[in-house]
Amino acid sequence: MVIPNEPDRLARLLNVLSVSTRVRIVQLLKGRALCVSALAARLDITQGAVSQHLRIMRDLELVIDERRGYHVHYRLNEDTLAAWRKEIDRLLDPTVGACTDAKGRRRCAAAMARNRVARSRKT
């Protein structure tokens, strides 16, 4: 899924975790893979409801599905979790402002340096 700009992408990521059932699924999948029926039993909801939540989570690559015999087990995608953590940290970091790009680099540093040079030439 391609989301056009950073605020929209970040809002979509946070929206996935805005549902308590999905947060509980993340908690249950920490360190182990579980099938839909095991998740449904632990969450006390239907397998269909679990499948719908997992579909949304799978679409954003938060979980990975693995077929084991007749069952599909789900586990957390550690790479996606690390990327999300980095994006959320960047969002909440008060030192990262409008002068940073998506990789956290200062975009306007060159412009700020040019302004300093221009000001020093005036004196």
C-alpha cells in the first residue's frame, strides 16, 4: 500500500494501533506465533473477527502469516515494528522540526549556512 505523504502514512500506521483488539493481538504475538483459533480463544472473540483484524495488520506488514499444516500462524514482523518505532520516535521528538527530511537529516542546514554567510558579508 502506497500512502502519498508522510503525515498520511503515519496517520494510517497509528490508526491500525488505535483499536484495542489489535493492540492485544500485538501483545499476544510478542515472542511467539499463534493461529487464528488460538488468538480468538484468548481474545474471546470470533475467528472471523480475528481474521479481519489480522487482514488489516497484514496489509501494513505488521504481521507475517506462515502456513503450518492446516493452520496459518501469525507472528509480528520485527522489521516493520522497528520502522514504525523509528517513525513514531521522530514524530514525538521535539528536536526534529520542519527542517528535517524523512530520514531525520537537516534539510535546511545549507540554507541556514547561506544566510549566515550573507549576514557576515553585510558587516
